[in-house]
Amino acid sequence: MNIAHQYAELVQFGGKPIWSEAIYELSEVIKRQQAEHVLIGDWGIEHQLILLSHNRLPMWAVPFASPEDPEALRAVVHALEQPNTILVRFASAELSPSPIQHELVDQAAHTSGHVLRLLHTIEDKQRRIIYHIYRVHPDQ
């Protein structure tokens, strides 16, 4: 299969969810949020956003570590505590190439008393929900 054929299939059918054209809309929606901190909660998102934003988004990637790792848990709790923070991740752990990062973020939010409020869902051309963007709030 040549590159032109692969490109035609990508345009017609979209990419696999992890490598979806929905990344373009995700990048634009994140820019409009004007967040001070963008927490990237899945592997495979950060480098695409670095490229699309010309490295202008204030991003921090969740470590690829177990929720039982105290150092990783502390680092994510610290990230959640920053003002005006949003979290970006795949819409489900099933889509994620690293579901352990979902577990780490969820555990850190629970431990620190933060809630993740869904701001946006981003769909691909096939109307599959690929990404979620959350606003991080202290639980009140």
C-alpha cells in the first residue's frame, strides 16, 4: 500500500482513535480555554499538542506510573492543585494506550479532594468521542 492510498483511507475513514484527526479540534479547544496549566493524562497526546501549538501550551504530562507510587501520586496531586488547571485525556481508559495514567489521575484527585468537571468532548469524523477535557476544581 503506498502513501497516497494510506492518506486517502485516513481522510475517508479517519484514523485509529489514538491517532485521530480529532487532535486538531482538541488543540483549538484547549487554546480557547486559556488555562494556566494543561495536564496531559494519556500517552500519545502531548507530542501532537506540542507540534500543533508550537510548544506554547503550558503542559505537564502525567507520569506513566502506578497509583501506588507515592512520588508519582504526589506529583499529580501537586499538578491538580495548580490554579486554572484543565485535564486532557482519552474519553475512556479503553481508548487509552496507558490506562494506568487514568488510574493515577483518578487516585490523585480522590486523595487531594479535587473533582474533574467535564468541559468538552471532542469527536472524530465518525462521531466517536475521542477526548475529554476536564476543569479541575477543589471538591466543595
